Amino acid sequence: MSGGGTTRISSIVEEVSSERLGGRVRELRRHEGLTLDALAEKSGVSRAMISKVERGEKNPTLVVAARIAEGFGMTLSQLVGAKERHEVVVVPRERRMVMRDPETGFERQLLSPASHRRDVEFVRNVVPGGAGSGEFPPHRKGVEEYLVVEKGRLRAVLDGEEYLLDEGDALFFEADVPHRFDNAGSGECVYYLVISSGETWRGAFGQTPRRTPDCERTSSPVAGEGI
């Protein structure tokens, strides 16, 4: 990637991680008629932390940001993204929305258009050696995730059970359970994730919760890896 592209990605990371995210949280909270205390109760994130995020004083980790998004009944990408209404959308590599965890270096790159209208998100995740995503909260019932490892070795922990995945391995799970992804190898790990919620959001800020029929879990733990 050219230097200009790298600079562009860095600016997106900074924008999403601080002031822009804080403004989105504040705007959405007021739109929903929520107090700081009410959002704290819904998300499991402290009132003080939410207040600091809104003022741009604190860069939240990906897990904290995801919890705030769940408090609003939406995904992380929908919380930080802009509406996109084109039927065909090209997302240039240098304009890809990127969110990097300031503590672990875990990086989340949104490959699909950021939109409240889409029911599917396509994400590329980069996990440095020895790092992990941290534990994400359960999504709403009906949200599904599909994952494939491009590079390295990944440990997926789903509701307390471990699944070890090597390059080329794929995984499906119902995402209404706590989940986390850790680099289980010695080098960088890269994996792609598709999040499907089954029903499109209507209107800005996802005013209509999404539901899909339950489906049977098809994956099983790696032998000896359950915890």
C-alpha cells in the first residue's frame, strides 16, 4: 500500500476511535431518549466510561465499543458507520473503515459498506501474535457468524468452549453467546468474518430490532480443547 493509503487508514482509525465515535454515541443515545445511566445498564459499560467516550476523552477497546453497540441493539459497524444507499458499492482498500484496539493491536477492517440497511457484514480481522479480541457480548437471538482463517492459527472461544482453527478452516456459530478470538500461533493471524442478522434495519440508528429463526449449531469442540 502506498504511503497515502496508509495515512488515510490511520486517519480513519483515529476518527472512528475517538471524536467521531463519541459523537455517534451521544447522538444515538439522545435519539433513543436514553440517559447515561440507562445506556450503562443496557450495555454493561459504566456510566463514567460512556461519558468519557462521548466527550472523546477515552478511546474504547473493541469489546467496550461492541458492548455499547449492543446496548443500542445494533452491531459495532452500524454504530460507527455512515448510511450507504447505493445498490452497487465499491470499497477501495485505502478507504476501508478500520478500527484498531489501542491496547492489543487487534484490528477490524470493514469490507462491506457501512450501513444501517444491510443485514450482512463482511469483516477482515488481523490479530497480532499473543493477542486476542477480548470477549464480545452475546448478540441478539438469530444473529449468525461465519468465519474462515486466511493466515495463522486461531482459537475461537464460544460460550466457554474452545475451537482451534488452522489456515483454511471455517467455522459457523450462533452468536447469541459470549465469544472471543485469540491468536493461537506464533505469528500474525488473519481471518474473515461474516455476520448475518437475517433482517435489514429500517431507518437510521436501527430502530427496528432484527430477528431470524433459530438454527441448529453445526460445529463441535476440538477434542481435548473444551474448557
